[in-house]
Amino acid sequence: MELYRSHVKYVWKAARRLGLTPTEADDAVQETFLTAHRRAASYDARGFERSWLFSILYNVVLHHRRSHQRRTARTEDGFDLDVLPSPSSVAPDQRAETSEGARILEEILAGLEPERRAVLVLAEFEERPVSEIAEILGINVSTATSRLRLAREQVEAAMARRRARDGWRYK
């Protein structure tokens, strides 16, 4: 129960960053903690709870994507990446700009393959070293490095296309 209380927010944010809608994230979080509970007796995760939970979550997300075709419609609240400021702390124009940035980021991340997205999320949002990312995802370090490089290149290319198309907005 303590594991859940300590890490539920982190697991939910990670699920969202891996591309799940809020409803899907709720289900994935539940499945992640159920799996963690079943495996707790056979695995000592003390000090590595977040890494352990992320690896479980990652497998839950991959299973979800395999068993359910990728969703085609997103709800308006599907773009909240927990990077938006609270409404009272920012002017409306700044809030709209931040919201647009989060929507663009989610759109670009949605275009990444799940394996690349997971590596990018761990490296950029979680600030994990590549060796730890490889361990969490159960891949070798060179594969993690390659996926991270390709993901960064894909994000840069998507941003360059967006700047070329909407350049007037960024001046």
C-alpha cells in the first residue's frame, strides 16, 4: 500500500507521457500496481521503485497497444502532460501559449514508435542515464543509445517541419 501511495502520481504521469489517454492511464496504473503487488515477494526493488514500476508500466503499455489498435480520436483533455501551469498563476495569453506547446509536444511524441518514445521519455523527462534506461527496458545500452538518437532526430525533424509551416508564429 505504501508503494502505491508513494508512486501513483509518478506512474500516472509516466503513463501519460507514454501516450495513454487519461482513462487508459488510469487502467494502466491499476494494472501496473497489481503486477507489482504480485511480483513484490520475488523482487527487492528498495531504492529502485521508480525504475521497477516504469519497466512494469512500459510492458503494460506495450501490451495495451498490441491488444487494442492505436486510438484514432483524442479527447480535448488528452494533451495534458502535467506541464501546464495552474490557471490562476498565468495570464490567459501565456496559458494559451503553454497549452499549445503541450499539444504540439504530445502530437510529436505520438508520432514516435513506442520503443523510441519510452527511451526519450526516460532520458528527457526522467533525466535517466542511458545505462539505466537500458536496464529498465531490458535492452542493451547500444540499442538504447540508438533509439534515443533516432527519437531525438525524429523530434527535431518534426519541429523543423512545424517551424517551416508555422514560422510566422515563432517570430
